[in-house]
Amino acid sequence: MAYREKFLPIEEILVKGRFECETIVDGVDGLSISVRDYEGDFYNLYWDGGVVSYRNTDEGDRIGFVSEMASLSLIGFLIVECVNSKYIKWLHAEKCGIEQENLRHFIVMTSNDIIDVIDYDVPVVSKVNS
């Protein structure tokens, strides 16, 4: 049977629109991603205490991913979750097979960035008045 990732909207965070990444701050208090939608509203995604891993990739270098999100009608969601994640599998391999239970793979999608975050908890998402 082929290995297959599954992508899902996150029920607690059904924010939709077209977004640009403003900042990514990885500090001692946690990881914060600030985005702006095309209406001028700002949203902050915050993982308290940091995350296990994250990466930021230009959307032009993830054409296959963007195509898959379009085919699943997930373009426009600010954040989705990947179940059966290859990124988590890679992280486990890097740890010489030591698996961390209950890790989750979140994907923040903006017009120019795809930000993958691995952590245990859903981020706190807040709309910031513009």
C-alpha cells in the first residue's frame, strides 16, 4: 500500500482568505507567525514555548503541494494539518528512530510562503485590529 499524506482543515481555526507572511519570530517565548490578509487585517499564530521544528519554503518551490491543495479545495485556508506526515517521519529518522508521540504537522499557507510547523499543540490564532 502506498504511503499517503492527508490534509485537513483545523476545526478550531477555519480562517480563510488570501494572506501574506509579515513576520516569523522564533524566540524564547515561542514561535509567532504574523500574516496580513488582502483586506488589511492581521492575524497572529502563536505556539507558546516554541515548537519541535519548522521550515519556510517559497510557494514556487512547492508547486506539487500547491496543486494538491487546490485539488482538495484547501487553497485559502490559513492553516491546515497534515496527517501521516512525511516531515514527521523524516524528523523521527533524524532522531535515529526515536519517535515522539502525538506530534502534529501544521501548514500555514500564504501567497508567497508555505510554513510547516511540527508541534504537539494547535497554535493560538488571534485577529489583530489593523
